Amino acid sequence: MKEKNWKPLLLLSPSLTAVFLLLVVPVCFVVVYSFWLRAPSGQDIPAFQFGNYAKFFADFFYPSILLNTLRVALETVILCLFLGYIPAFFFYKTQSRLKPYLMLLVMLPFWISFIIRTLSWINILGDSGLINHLLLKAGFISAPLSLLYNEGAVIMGLLQYLLPFMILNIYVSLDGIDKSLTEAAQSLGCTEWQAFKEVTLPLSMPGVSAGCLLVFVLTCGTYLPPMILGGPGNEMIANLIFKRVIGTLDWPFGSAISVILMLLLGLIVYTYNRYMGINQIFKSLSNG
Amino acid sequence: MKRLISGWTLIKLYTLLVYVWMFTPIVAVVILAFNPQQFGSFPMEGFSFKWFVKLSQNSTILDAFKNSMILGTLTAIFSTAVGVPAAMAFIRYEFRGKELINTLLIAPIMIPEVVLGVALLLFIRWLQQPKSFVMLVIGHVVLTLPYVLLIVQARLVGIKREYEEAALSLGASPFQTFREITFPLLAPAIFAGMLFSFTISFDDVTATLFWATAQNQTVPVKIFGMLRNSISPEINALGAVMIVLTVSTPLLAGYLTRRFARGTGK
């Protein structure tokens, strides 16, 4: 019995050491630093004060970036759900021999560089991009529409990045449903639509909510799409952190914003975990 | 019955449209890479390889490419070396605090990359160490470890304990059992984990922007820098090369594993 106990510890020790030293300790540093003072000379002074947090909430500027982030995240989640549920349902129902290949195609964007996928939207939405080119040629417009550098463009980029996560999460959930349940519902007189509404849809909810949480959390931490596809007003919280830390070297304030972001996401994940259980997310990730 | 068929047709059509939406920008990058014009956008006028030629003569990009390859390879090796034993521990043993430790090791997925970037940089700064390539590798191992764990664990669950127990009862030592039984069965998952961590590392921008110095820039960081002055056909060409590379790698890997699997009679 005793022999059994040291073995897993031995196997785990490299990864535990790595994660402890390179994740837990550094994150603790961020928390500690968020209470420090920044001298006018740029020096960081050890202290315990809430000035950095007070600064964040002092006027509407910083909270509005936070609200902006949350709004974009919410919009992305809703659109992802609308775009993702039907393809996931298609994979669940289809008898096609092409199904493995179609699924592979959904996963393909995972393998394509994120920055390329993001910047590829410039070719579509830009002033001389595909959409404007086609509209001009068809004579619908006389001057290019400005489709780029706004919130819509940012959300386009985010959707393309996050949709595969949503589709896979929903599909994993749908795939776990016993098909005899819908057959039973139909043999008891339900129409196809009723069977879907009363049986399939409720049973797919774990996947739907896991997908929503994942998309929401990933959007809240996103840096690249607002940088590349957004305008000056589309800054999100991660851009703010980067600007404060790398741009102005204000470590204490940057740390405080990081802590605010972590607390917010932590609260969301905690609430989710209480009601749904976090394992659903890992289930589909490990399938991916 | 007729309504039902039309509903299904609608679902198919909708799925098709989502595919079109998802892949149009990617296809556009590849097509525009061959646009000979100075400004890489529509309309296409002609067809040329000149941006690829220009790209192959750009020494900073080639350097960045080399950096990315080395970084990705080292990350893949270390990440699986650390992750596979941990996955073994989770699937093969029962111990106290298992759930908690598992959550802790998967946590980097849920923590925004910006925060990871700040945290590690702050720590290194406190240790009064300069940013370096080693730090970049270390950071990328932390980023990719959760994915390796998830992939290897998922595979390990499917390998029956009985095989290992049979080997042990026939007199094999635990190490022999691992080498002869577990490892060959697990090899595809280890390979997948390596491939995955390579891709994540090769692809990463946000955290790398925090950790990279001017000397050890990666390809995505380089592209990010080039984007400051609007999109050029050279970026599209680089994008096309990256798309072809990163898409063909997993497809080739998948094909090879299937071939080998068939070769061994499975």
C-alpha cells in the first residue's frame, strides 16, 4: 500500500514543480505587485495599499474598457451559438460517409496560425477587400463601406477563432445522447420537431453551456483581434494590460488590472462549476 | 415526410454556409499571395510568385522561422516529457488530492494568456534575469502542458490495465512493462501531444510578445510587427506558406499513423 503512494508523486513531480514555479508563484507575484506603489521616478515600491484598484475605478475610462470586453464576449457567445448549433446537429444526424472528413475540416482552423486567421479578415473587410470589391463591381455602392476597424470586425475575427470550440462542445454532448430516446418520443406521437425540442435540445445543454463558457472566457482574455481588426474605441482589457506593462512599464497598475480580470473570470468559472461541473469542457477539449 | 426532408436540406445548407464563411478568408490569403500588385488586395491582376521569392530573401523572416522551429521542437519535447508521466499518474493511480492537482495542472488553459505573460515576466524581473530564449521555452511549456495532459489522458483511459497486468504477472519488470506494452500503445497519443504543443508554440502571439526579445522573435511576432504598416502581399505570401505547412503537418501525421496502424495489422 505504501509503495503505491510514492509512485504517482514521482510521476507528477516534474509537472507539479513546473506549474508551481512557473504559474502559481508568478501569479502570486502579480497579486502582491498589485498592491505596490509606483514612484514618479518609475521605481516600484513595496507597499500594501489599494491605490491601483482605486485608480482603475476612479473614473469611467477603465471600467468602460472592462464593460466593452464583457459586451464583446457576450455578443461573441450568442453569435457562436447561433452559428455553431446547427452544424453540430448536422454532424450528429448525418449518415454521410464524408462525416469524418467534414469533422476534420472543422478542426482544421485549429491548425492554422491564429494571427493569419485574424489578419485574413482584412482581405475580406478592408476598403479594397472582397466584400467592397464585389459590391462596387455590382454597382450597389459607389464608395467602399468602412467595414474594418470596428467592433463588428473584431467579432468576426473572434467568431472564426472560437466557432470550432463551440461546435465540438455541442457535438460531444449531442453524440452522447442515446438515440433510442428520440425514437421513443416519436413512437409516442411526438413530431420530429417536438422530439428535438423536448428531448435532444435539453440533453445537449451541457455541451451548449460548456461551449458558451469556453468562448466567453477566451474572448475576455483576447488580445490580437482588437489589435488587428479593431479601432481605437475597441480596446479590450488584455490590450490595456499589455499597454500598461510593456508600454508604460507600470507594473503595479498592470498587475492590478490582471488581478481584476482573473477575479472576474474566476467568479464566472466558479459559478459555472457549481451548477454545471467543469469537467464537461475538458471532455470535449481532449476530443479535439 | 416532405417537410422533414426540406428541414434537413436547410440544415445542410446552413452548415455549408458556415463552412464557406469559415474558409473564405483563409482561401483569400492564399489567392492574394499570388497577386503581383504592390497592395495585396482585390482585384487580382495577374499571377506571380514574386512575393514568395522576396520572402525567401528576407533574412529576418528566415531567422524568425528558424527560431519558431527550434522553439516549437523544444517545447514539444519538454512538454511531453513532463506531461506523459503526469497523465500516467492520473489514470493509473489513486491518490489523495487527485482532482485538485488535475485542476491545477489544467489551469493554464483557463488563465488568460496576457496574465500568464505578465506573471512570468514579473517573476523573471524579480529574479533579475534578462528575457531569454530559455525563458521563452519555459513559458511555452507551461502554455502547452495542459493540452498534452488532456490528449494523453484521453488515450490512456482507453488502454486496458489488463495488458500491463498480464505483462507484470508474466515476469516483466515495471520498466519493461512500460517499454514493451504501455509505450507502444501510447505512442500515437504522445506523438499527437507533441504535434499539438509544437503547433501551439509555433502559433502563439500574445504571451510571446511579452517574452520575446528583438533577437528571438518568432514568425507570428514578426508578422504582428509587419502588420503595423497595413497588409502587404508579402504578409499574404507568408500566410500562405504557414497555412500550407501547418495544415499539411497534421494531415500527413494522421495519414502516416493510419498507415502504420494498418501495417501492424490493427
